[in-house]
Amino acid sequence: MFFSLSILFGSFVGFALGLTGGGGSLLAVPLLVYGLSIAPREAFGISLAAVGATALIGLVQRIRVGEVEFGTGILFALAGMTGAPVGIWLAGKIPETVLLILFAILMLFIAWKMWQETSEKIQNKSQLEPSTCQREESGKLKFTSRCAFLLMLVGLGTGFLSGMFGIGGGIVIVPALVMFSSMPVHRAVGTSLLVIVLISISGVGSHFVAGRGISLEVSGLFVLGGILGLILSNQVSKRISSSMLRRVFAAGIVVVAIFVVSMALA
């Protein structure tokens, strides 16, 4: 039963990741904690490992079609890799009940942002408003000091949240890359996968350094389920608009967040 549930829950996460391009990892922690009875802090680590491995699979596909901007992604990720250990350290100082409530608040905030902004709206906004970072005619990003500082600042915050709550951060990375660097949405999604992989490596490594175990068995089963979910999402996404998918998923996140709060306070 444990084996089957791990794969099933992993498929839910992969399915959501594939449909929305980010935010699916928000489902991993509640499923691990309340579905598999895993302690919250370990669940955050397992979630980060599973999301990072799933993102790696997607990254390979994006590299093949040239949708990854390595320079921008590595700069963003280096800051994130610095923030992840800080988030993990802070999470260890907070009571688990408080940590789950904070996680639920983060879920509600992300659900609100997802409801307000579809990828199309973000793209239109980037076309109407001048971005912080400018690009050459060839499309290459101009790394000014202001541009680099902003990208690293957002990357630092993303890494902090990833370490603290075990989320991949794609829901933050994609719009940040589009709005701050004028990056096309499809390339931002591919670049965000690179960032998620590198931040996840830093976060998982920090978990082990801090002496917190991560079940490799559960992580592996989650990744297996995630792959199945990704494959299924590719078929479904062809039939439903991305705007509708993100709104439905946002509504689902709200329901899960309310459940997490009610269980944490029970």
C-alpha cells in the first residue's frame, strides 16, 4: 500500500507540474505528511529531492530544443543555492505546527498570484513595460550591475523558500525571468528547470549536512510517479487552455491550504 500510494501521490505532483509549469511541488508536502505520515521536516527534504529529479528530466528535454539560457539561469541559481541552506536552518528552529501554518500561508499567496496572472498576461506585461534587464539585438542579455543584483536577489529569495518549505520555486522563477530579463515564456520555463535542479541539489545536500535523513525509497517512488504524471499531463494540456488549468489548480491549492491549517491546529 505504501509503495502504491507513493507512486500515486508522485503522479499527482508530476501531473500538476506538467500542467501549470510551476506550483505542483506545493502538493508534495501535504501528501507526504498527511497521506504517508512522514514528519514535516523530512517531507520538505523529500519534496525538494523529488521535484529536483523530476525537473532534471524536463531540463534534458528543454536543452535538446534550445530553450535553456544557461548564463542567466546559473546566476539566478547561485544566489538560490546560497539561500537554500539558510531556509533549511531556519526551518529547524521553528515548531512543526507553526512551520505547516506558514507553508499554508505561502500556498494561499501563490494560489492568489496564479489566479491573477496567467502566462499570457505575464508575457503581455513584459511587452508593455520596460524590463530591468535589457537585451542586445541578438537576444543576448546585458548583464549590468543592476540587472545582476535583481536577478540574484530574487534567486536568493527563491532558494530560501525552497530550503524552508521544499518547493521547487518555478512559480516564482518563471515570472521573475520574464519580467526582469525580457525572456520569452517558453525559454523562462526551460531556464527555471535548470535553476530548480541546482537549488534542489544545494537544498538536499544541506539536509544531509544538517543530519536530517531523507528516504531515498520514497523519493525514488515519487520521481517514478512524477514521470508518469508528466506524461499524462502532456496529453491533457493539449485539450485545455493554460489559463483555465492554472485557475483550476489555484482553486485546488486553496482547498489543500485550508486542510493543512485545520490539521495543524487540530
